[in-house]
Amino acid sequence: MSPATTALFFLLLLFSTSNAHNITRILAKHPEFSTFNHYLTLTHLASEINRRETITVLALNNAAMSSLLSKQLSLYTLKNVLSLHVLVDYFGSKKLHQITNGTALTSTMFQASGAAPGSSGYINITDLKGGKVGFGAENNDGNLDAVYVKSVAEIPYNISVLQISQVLNSAEAEAPTAEPSKLNLTEIMSKQGCKAFADLLISSGADATFNENIDGGLTVFCPTDPVIKDFMPKYKNLTASKKASLLLYHGVPVYQSMQMLKSNNGIMNTLATDGANKYDFTIQNDGEVVTLETKVMTAKITGTLKDEEPLIVYKINKVLLPRELYKPVEAPAESPKPSKSKSKSKHKVADAPESDAPAESDPADDQTADNDSGVAGLDGRRLVMVMLSLCIGVLLM
């Protein structure tokens, strides 16, 4: 293989591995799948699909979904049925007609969930005469319930979204599914270094709002015990309503895995967001380091306490200070002479309207270590640009 060919191959490989897919965005371009898209999000299958590197989604249009919803299945049973329509392998439109021996048996996310008895989580794909392709659950007496309609979107060999004519029947997938055991958020935090924050949620009553949002998806950013201990003098000066807003500011009403945070940098609304009161912050990542920027200060994610969809709890190294409560001090017209004393804080903050504003502190946390090696700074986009430059250089040789 020539140097130019090698460089071009490597460049294409880089771009193919750097493009994360988002099933919600893909389906949002096609209104005929709006109901299917909605229930992928509601059952948290969307985020599971996005986390996988190779996947095929058998999409159902609104008419097919209407037929499924008429069965009035519980949300947990509905998740099993829809997960049967997500294949853990890549099948583009061409591959459907190139199946060895004309038929293939492939696993689904229903099988991968561990909820499928026996081989009921497998789908039979058969290349029929006349260019048609049939689909049917393995445990369905060999019946092929649906046929291939069209390709909706394909990113070889990452994700393929194919429309099929109707819902795949499966008695096992439609069997009544018990509601999973309730997750106890404050207990989870208390056992893993965030007891002080959990106690504040309980004493303020804010824990009720957090718990109400778990089923629909919840991401919590929890300051560790040493951080809360140092912040308590400032917290005590806040009114009850401001305490509640501050605590709710540490929750986001949607499940956001670490991969999702890294690929979806930008503004994030919180449980405290309410109309004109934005109470948002910005997610940024520098390689593996993910930070939360509030216009007043910057906190860093230092670990994960719990990741069990629909709930994920992260540890952070600072209390998040919303600009609605803590305003940055504006720089004076003339720069003052440099002070001999050095401050560890990057910003000075003044509480508005409280008079005793908490300074941004960075208390010692044995699990909070900055990455000073320089590797973290080379994120995916920069790596692609560097490799692109190298490849162009080789091509010009």
C-alpha cells in the first residue's frame, strides 16, 4: 500500500470513528416517526442506542405505533417491545439483500437486557423473493410479521435506521413487566462521600423534586463532603428559597452519561430553571476532563457515584454557584496595582443581593486530581485536525 493510500485510509478511519450518532436527532428529521422517537426517549432506549458503536434500529411509523399503543402496555413492557426492534449489529439496505443463505438470526437489545427468556430476544431476517425482506421474532413460530419498507438513515458501519411495515409480535416481550425497584438518591449519595449534600436536600425538602424526576431521567452533580463543609458558612446566609434554588441547580432533568456530556457540550438547563430564571450552566470537556461553567466559577467532575439509567450521579469538586445568586465582580475602569498576595481563586464573586458572598474555594479532595500531562487537552476534534494535516503532508510527498 502506497504512503498516499495509507494516509487516506487512516484519515477516513479517523472520521468514521469520531462521528457519534444521535437517534433522536436522526428521527426528528422525519415527522412520520415522531411517536416512535418520543417513546425511545421516554423508555431511555434512545440514550442506550447512542452509547453503542454498532446498531440497527427498525423504525415504526406513527400508524404502526398507534397499533402498538392500543394494547395499553406498561412503559416497562413497552420498553421490552421496542428494544426487540433494535439490533445489536449493522444492517444497511445493501446488506439486507446480501445475507448468506438468504436468512440471518441476529440479537437485539431485548436479548442484551437479560429480560428475554431463552432465545426470544433474537430476530430472524429473511431475504424473500421479489426483493422483499421479512422480519420476525425467533419465538414466533417462524412467522415474519413485518417487511422492509425503506432506509431512513445509514452511517456505515455505525448506525442504520430502517423502516419496517409493522410491529414485531413477541409474547415474551409483551409479557407484563414489573416496575423496577425505586432508586434512593440520598441513600446512594450518603454511602459514597456525598452525605452532607444529601442531608441538605432532605432538610430543605429539595429531595422531593429530585425524586420526582428520576423516572423521567435525572443527572445529579454532587459536591463531596469536604466541599460542602467549607461552603456551609456561606450556605447558612442564604434565604430558604435561595437555598432550594442552589440545591436544585445541581440537578439536570435528563439522563446524561459521560459520553453524552462529552459529545453534547453546551448550555444545560437544571431543576432550578424557571422561565426568566435561567439557572443554567455550560458543559465543556478538554479530552477526558469534563467541567461545568456557571459564568461565576468552574467545577470539575471527579468521578461517578451511580450510573443506572434513568439516574446518574457525578461527584464534583466545587459547589455550583448560579449567576442568578452570585454575580461576578466587574473589573474597575483602571487596573489596580498588582497585589503582593496571591489568590487561589480565578474569579471574585459578590453575592447579590446577599452581602457575604462565598469566595470560590477549591478544597482538597483526595479524588480530585488535575491532569497536567497535556494529554487531556488533545480532544477528538484537535486529533482529527492534526491527523488531517499529517495526511495532507504525506499526500503531497
